[in-house]
Amino acid sequence: MNSMQELIKQTVIKAGQSLFGVDFPETSIQFQATRKEFDGDITLVVFPLTKLTQSKPEELGEKLGAFLVQEIEALTAFNVVKGFLNLVYTDGFWMKSLEGMVKQPDWGKSPKDSRPRMMVEYSSPNTNKPLHLGHLRNNFLGYSVSQILEAFGHKVTKVQIINDRGIHICKSMYAWLKSGRNETPESTGMKGDKLVGKYYVEFDLQYKAEIKELMATGSSEDEAKQQAPSILAAQEMLRQWEEGNEEVVSLWKKMNQWVYAGFDVTYARMGVSFDKLYFESETYLKGKEEVEKGLANGVFFKKDDGSVWIDLTEEGLDQKAVLRRDGTAMYVTQDIGTAILRFEDYPDTAGQIYTVGNEQEYHFKVLFKILKKLGWTQSDACHHLSYGMVELPEGKMKSREGTVVDADDLMESMATESRLVADEQGKLSDLTEDEKKDTYDIIGMSALKYFLLRVDPKKNMMFNPQESIDFNGNTGPFIQYAYVRTQSILRRAGDFKMESWNGVDINEWERNLIKCLSAYPNAIEEAASKYDPSVVAAFAYELTKTFNSFYQQCSILKEENAALKSLRMELTALSGQCIASSMQLLGIEMPTRM
């Protein structure tokens, strides 16, 4: 809550005692943004106070409004709409607010490391295929949340768990051994992750052919799936890997290194990074150790077939297996080990945020309950940042069938699309060819990131490349173009000497812009508390629209009054700064010219 809202709150408490002889609890004093169709800068919700005063909402609002305007110099007027008291700030308040913003070089952000460490996990790919469209939403979301938490003052550690073991890895390995002809990224010219993914698809084709052949000879579908030679070979390879077979482990390391090198190229173009990597091939061992400890302490129990389980029925969940009957680890086993290793590596961490799709919601409920039962109280601060899937007109993506939208291809196509749109509209006509090439990529990545982040993470969404690249409307390029406009104005101003704007009267568009700029810290706080970059995206879009209205209605460079020109130049500079800052929280780069 900002200082003005705090002053209003305390004055409302004073009004309760002075006007009604009632003590208003602080929790009963609620604010919300004033709806655009009404005059006001902040709205006090009157309804929670009506029972305490035995008053009608409109009557109570009128009395409180009159009291607040009389007591607080920065309030100039009020109006009551049913149970809502809309308060209007003075122009002097907004001018003072602008002065405060200009004095802060990093306006909107909290002091660095002023809040405890948060850990954000994202990406977490399998090493049997390249990254795809779904990974783009995951990476952009996780990276943006880490940027927002850092802007809110948290120390942030960005991590990923690389799923580098299991039957899916062995499928690619087996297919490469059977038909790979010793292909390598160097011999084929393919990125390593794409080469390994190619053999994952080949395995699935061979596996399905074998199933069909077995069913034709009388096997049921379930029997065929279990008896197909390819799956038996992959399962045997997994068993050999867990036993440490030298040849299998050597092939596993080689093919994983191909994938890691490919991932690095993709991450660099995405503009995301990590502070620490965890590998499932290591953390699952820690998980097995912790399960054995929990078994000895009665947290887990063993069934007659030797499998190990936990009973979470009292917590409203089911029984959950944590070790198979042959002693091998489950998916949840490695997650137990990973979480505990992170608690140990970063004991000052206030919470772990897992950026994982919504199909895993039950899994994380189970994981957090298990960690709590194992004695890790930090599990209370663990959070599953559940997000919806990115849908396509042609249906769901299936990596084993090779029908995914490849992340590298999509990012490249966005740069191509931005070139076509920008050239058609003449947006980059003044740039050199090298400048254009760089700018096409910046615009394309902005379009992609903003489109994926402007939506509430919890919602499923349909990706539309053409809509995302539009230079008009709620898009990244639209916001970038407004930023470039601010920088062009500042460049054209040259050596203009700024003067004091004391005594200048502000108009409607200037006031609206100051008001919009002042909302930036609240947008960061809300986005940080909800782990929701769409809040920042909405702010950036609203600021862009408000600046454009100001630009269209107010002369800046041609203004003859030096004090007024100085005010408008400051508003232009601060708007550019704030647009760039908010987009940076979304992982979006700003072009210098367009």
C-alpha cells in the first residue's frame, strides 16, 4: 500500500471515531482502482463499514468523503456511486508524485536484495527431443517471474532440473544404435537436440509397427505393447544404465551432450538463463536415500510386493508409490531429492516456485505433502506455478510423432514475419540492412514473448503469430514502437536545457500520464505476489496507450513555454524509461530505432 492510501486509511479510522464513535478495523478499509467511467483516482469500498456504523452505503460515503477532503490537503473532491467512494487527488499531489518519480533512477523497483531469496524453476526439459512451443511459454513465464521477483527486491536463484534419465532417453539411444549409422551433429549439420529427437520419433514409428504386427498374430493391444521387441530392448538398456554398464553409460553421456549443446543455442535466442542446473540422474539417488530414511521413520510403508508407498488419504489425496517393487525410483522420487538438495544448497531460500504445466497439479500437491511429512517445513512456501497449455488450430502437439512446433523454427519464423510486416508498413525504412536484421529479431521475439505472457498463466491459450506481430493493439511491437517514439523525441530535443516546472498547470492528458506512471510499483508488487507477468504486460500496454494520447494531444518539442516543455520532456523520458523497464521484466528487449 502506498503512502497516500495509508494516510487515507488512518484518516478513515479517525473518521470512524470522530463521526460514529466506532473503531474501524484496518482490515475493513479496502481500496480498489476507480472504474474508468467515474471521476476519481482511488476508490474506497464503503460496504464493509456499513454494519459497523448502521448506515446506508450512500449516506456513509457522503460523510466519509466530506471528512476526508477536509482533513487531507491532497484530496480535492469526491463522489459516491452506491457503496463506492471515489476520491480525487489535487494536481499538486500529482506534480509532487512526478517529482518523486523523476528523482528515482530505477522508478518502480524495490531496493536490491531487500527481500529474502526465492528460487524459480523453469524449462526442465527431457534430453530426448528439442524444445517446442510449450517450452517457450514455460521458459518465458519462469524467467519473467524471476525478473519480477527481483524487481520487487527478492534475491532470486533461477534453476532447472534436466530430466536426463529414464525410458524416454533409452528409446532415442536404442533407435540410434539400431539405425543411426553413427550419425553425429557434426556429420549431419543438425543441432544435437534435433538429431536425438529424430531418433525418438523413429523409435515410436518402429514400436507402433511392431505392436500392429503382434496384434495381427493374435496378441491383445496391451500384450503387444509390453512384448514389442523395441520396448523390451529399451527397458533392458535402462536396466543396464542403472547398473552402470560402461557402454550404455558412455552412449548416454554422448547423446546427452549433443542435446545440451543444442539447448544452449535455443536458450541464448530465447534470452533466458539459469544460475544452477540439477540433473535427474543425480537427484533421484538423493530421493531414494530420503525414501529409505522415511521408511525407517514410518513416513512410508512397504507393500507385500516390495514397493514403497505413502498414505495421504487423511490429507484428501490418495496412496502414492515412491519406489517400484524392484527398488527403482519413480518420477516423484527424484522430485523429493531435487527439492531437498535445493533446501540444502540454499538454506536461506524463502520459497521454491515450480513452473510446470497444469496437468501436474496433483503431482505437486503430493510432493509438497511428502516433503512436509519428511520434516521439511520449507515445503509450506513451495508453490506450483501452474500454467495452461498453448494450443494450436490443428490440435495438441505430440513430440513422439514429430508434430510439435519446434522452438527454434518458431523463433526464426517470427523474425521473418516481423520483416514482412515491418517492410510492408515502412517501419524500418531509415535503418541500414544490418540494423534491420537485428531489429527484425528483436521485434519478432517481442511479439512472441508478449503474446505468451499477456495472458493469465492459468489459462489455456491459442497462439496466433499474425496477431502477435501487429503494430497496433495489445502487442509487443505496438509497445516497442511507443518506446522508440520517446527516444526519438529525446534525441531530437538535442541540448535542450531542462527548467523548473513549478507553477505549471497540468492538463487532462498530463495528469493521466502521471497517474499511470505512478501505478508501476503497485503493478510490480501485484505481479510478484501472484507470480503473474500478465499484470506487468497489462501495465505496459496501458502506459503505452496513455503516452500515445498524451503525445497526440500535447505539443512537446514545439512547445514555446520553457517550463511546460520541460515538464513534457520529463514525462516523455520517464514514460520511455518505464516502458523499457516493464518490458525488461517480461524479458523483452527494446530496439533503439524503428
